Amino acid sequence: MATHPKPPITGGSHTLPFEKLAPGDFERLCFWLVQREGCSRVEHLGEAGSEGGRDVVAWKDGRRFVFQCKRVRAFNTSQARKEIEKLRRLPIADQPHELVFVVARAVRADTRDAIRKIWGDEATCHFWSGNELDERVKRHPDVLEEFFQLPPEPRTALRCNLPFASLGSLFQGREEMITTLREKLTQTPSGRATAIAGKAVHGLGGVGKTRLAVEYAWRYAADYTALLFVGAGSPADLRRNLAAL
């Protein structure tokens, strides 16, 4: 779970609200993302502090990558220089082959050029920032779900062919049966279709089995994506009804 409330996603084509994540959550998002971007031996050194400029460390194609995670309103060369100087003070065996700045906001082209010159090798200094970071995160639905409030899925129209409407408050005297039926059906494994009649409801003809099933279906319609009624009758009737559905 995130350490702070998840910022909501408002929908549309907006970039994800990285700046609204708590600093620790943004760094953790970077850790999750690096794990899903084809790297191995991923370590979140920044979690404990004193990381020497290494928030996240990982290996890819035999090369050590260091990821610097910056949830900032703007990113400039002086900030980058401080982090690069930390890395240069590390023992030679611990220094990265490649450096990636993961930045919540877009980084200007001239700023990137200046930072790459400070690093000393244009080919091994990378940026995941702004829209680039947005696109990478959106490849991974589990990362979106962990760190952001996803917009509610639009409710589709309920498919329904029940033979009659609910009686509402006029349906009385069967609350105990409704409760028992609810208990039986909530024990059904989620994601599977549920038959209300049949083994769940039985009794002599005319006692109200169908009315009970229909009233239950209307009462708990929000639990289902469809309410489909199939009359039993003869085997031929049943086949025709199923084909019609």
C-alpha cells in the first residue's frame, strides 16, 4: 500500500499526476517500474537512505544501471550535478555503467544536453521524464492500480429479460427466504454465473418459486452484469430459451 493517499486519475489524455505522489511513493513507483522494464537484480537502496546517489540499482545486458528518482516541479543542472558527484565518489566497483534520471516533470532539451556533458558520456545518460515516464507507467496496469486512484469503470446497461417487474414493498413475508438465498449465492465462486432457481429454490408448483427468484434478482441486480431468465418447461423449450439468450 502507498504511504499516502493515492492521487486520483481524472481520465482523458492528461499525464499522470506524478507530482501529487509523496516523495517516498514516487521512489517506490520507480522501483516497481524498473522491475517491469526488463532489468534484473533490482535493489531499492534509496529506501534506507545514504544511498550515495543510487535510489534504485539494477542490471541489464551485463551493465549496472543507477536510477535517480526526482519528484520535483523542475529539474536543473545543479540538481543533477550533485547526484553525479555522489556517484563519482563511490568505489570504482560500485559506480554505474549507465545513469537514468526518472523525473516527474518534463526536462528541457538544453538541460538534458548540459547534464549529459556533466556525466561525461551522452550515450549512457538517460531520462524518463514527463510524457516519457507517463507512457512507461501506463504499460503496466498493476503499477497504475498500486499508485493511483483509477477512474471508475463506466457502468454498462444491465442486460435483463426477467418476465416481470419487481413488486418492491408489496413483496412481503419472504425475507427469511431472501436472506437464505443470499447466503447460498454469495458462497458461489466469484466470476461464475449463478442459477437462482434449481437447487437453490425448490417446492411445490404455485408456491412462488419464480416470484421469489425474480424478486431476488431485482433486489441484488447491482451484483450482476446480466439478469437472464430461462423457463424450464420441456427439454425442447429449454433448448429454445438458451438459444434465444
